[in-house]
Amino acid sequence: MEDDAELFYRQLPKVELHAHLNGSVSVATMERLIARKPHLNIDHSMTAILKGQRRTLDECFQVFKVIHQLIDTEEDLLMVTKSVIREFAEDGVRYLELRSTPRADSKTGLTKRRYVESIIEAIRQCKEENVDTEVRFLVAVDRRNGAEVAMETVKLAEDYMLASDGLVVGVDLSGDPNVGHGKDFLPALQKARNCGLKLALHMSEVPSQKEESELLLTLPPDRIGHGTFLHPEVGGSQSLVDRVREKNIPLELCLTSNVKGQTVGSYQKHHFPYWYQLGHPCVLCTDDKGVFSTSLSMEYQLAAATFGLSREAVWTLSQQAIGCSFATDAVRQQLQQRWALLLPEVFPTSSCLHREPTALQTCGQGL
Ligand SMILES: CNc1ncnc2c1ncn2[C@@H]1O[C@H](COP(=O)(O)O)[C@@H](O)[C@H]1O
Ligand SMILES: [Zn+2]
């Protein structure tokens, strides 16, 4: 049975800005994939990290390798993408930016182009089927594949930005942070920027990336993934923090991912409050809801419980995420209207709407 808090967090309209497609596959969908490919001898313990379990970041990347074996045809991609979109919508996500690394597979005939097209097709089908969430796509550059592939990926993203009716909106830089150096990707990322693609870059996910982060900030990125080790208290620097603040670059923060992947020691030690207290734009995200066995509702609930956020503060947090999205102004406006309409539904009877004007002002902030 869903308790009152769970209901609140699920009903809360939410924006998901940091979700890797293949990391977001649910147990139910995994079951279907495993049944399709029994010869691979894969079981669930190899595709997800359950409650209370931890893995090193290295081990997390092994999990992705297993998942990639299960998703290697256009048909798999279409099915997986549609399921992931539906699950986010069921969890109350009303705007979703999915990201994924184009892969080719000579055994199945999958090409990088067909990879991207399958995802675009899934997004279109969900729209036709009235799945209640607006979806955009970021094409991911995997740092493990080097500079040349990064440039090809950006070209692919550029082509589909023009050929997808605005569904492809940006480029992500991700992959094992201990592999490769950001400087190798600067030309590709600069090219992406110049042709109008937005940049969402994983930065300072591990402590050794300080110099790389300084370099990537010169672009600058439009959003930062994790940014776990940017601030001086954890070995980053004040000048990094100052630059992120000057440019007002939103942070995509993924609590469960960071704790389960052991880049952060505990929920209490997460960098969310550091940035939140500065009034810096922070967006709660899942990263890999399948691999880390989480949902965006759970992430909001966890952040509220760990850092003592009121429901009004949680509402403001979810609403501010609209402004951090890569959607057009028109879509952002529609989302703002949607949030305004949903406010009384999420805060019934005892809501801030019915309280003293001061509470109303706090609650309606930015509407
Ligand atoms: C845990 N923290 C993380 N840090 C860096 N990159 C990550 C990641 N989680 C996922 N990815 C990136 O996303 C890919 C899986 O989705 P796609 O196959 O692209 O859909 C991973 O292989 C990795 O490159
Ligand atoms: Zn990520």
C-alpha cells in the first residue's frame, strides 16, 4: 500500500534531466530481455544493484556491459525506450530528457544511425499513444571511445537535431570517468555547441578530474552531471565553484547513484546541501533508475528526508527544474502552466493554498 508520503512524491509533477537509457531499464523489462536471450545466461543480480548494496564505480561499468549484451537490436531498443518512457510517466515525470550512447553491432546489423532512429521512433510512438510526458533526447559521447568517435557522435547528433523535429536537443559526455581526458573531447564538444546542441557534461564525478573540470568549464557546459568533487571541502577548489556560480550552470544531482556507486560515503555526506544552500540551481535526477533500483519520486523523497526539505521546498525544486531543461521557451511555458494547474491537486485541503499569505507566497514562488 502506498502511504501518504509516497503518494505525494509520485503525484508531484517532476522533470528528469539525467537518465541514461540503458541504465534506466526496469526489472520487468529486463525479464523480457533475458527471456529473449536465454543463451546469454544473465540473471538479475548482474543488471541491478539492490537496496542496501554498494558497488565500486568500476563494477557499475561492468553492469552496463552486461545490459548492452541484452539490448543489441533495433527491436530491443524500441521496446526498451518505450518501456522506460512509460515508467517515468507513471512515476509522475512530465518532462524527460533521455540520453544514450549510439552503438553499432555487426552481429545484429545494428548501426549507430538505426540506434538513434529507434529511440526517436520510440519517442514518437509514445507521443502518439498519449503517454503523459514530453521527451527529448541527448546523444551521448562515451569518453572510453576517444576523440575520433566523439566527433562522429557529434555529427550524428547534429544530423538528427535537424531531422527529428526538435527531439534531439543536445550532447552528453559520460562513461567511465577514470578513462580518457576531457581535453580530447573539447573539439567535438565545441563543434556541438557551435551547431546549437546543448551540452550536459559529467564533471568531477571522481576526485582526479579537477584539471579536466577547469578545462570543460571554458566551453562552458549548459548543465553539469554530478559535480561531486567540485567544491573545496572535497578536494575541488573555490575557483571551480565560483566559475560554476558565475555562469549559473545547473547541477544534475543523483543521490542514490552516487551512494551506491560509492563516490559519496553516505546520503548525509552528499553535495546537494552545499549547492542548495548557495541558492544554486540543483536538479534531482535518477542517473540509472534500473541499475540503481530507484525512481525520481524516491530521489525527491530521499532528498527531503535526508536534508529536511518541506513539501513546499520540494515543489519549488521540481518546478525550478523546468528552467534547467533544454526545452524551447514555448514548452517550458506549457510546463509552468501544467505545474500551476497541478498545484491544488498535489497540495489538497491542508495545502499551502489554504494557509496564511506568507505560506502561499513561499509555495507559489516562481509560478
Ligand atoms: C554511474 N555514473 C555514470 N557515470 C558516467 N557514465 C555513466 C554513468 N552511468 C551511466 N553512464 C553511461 O551511460 C551508459 C549506459 O547507458 P547508454 O548505453 O548510453 O544508454 C554507460 O555505458 C555509461 O557510458
Ligand atoms: Zn550519468
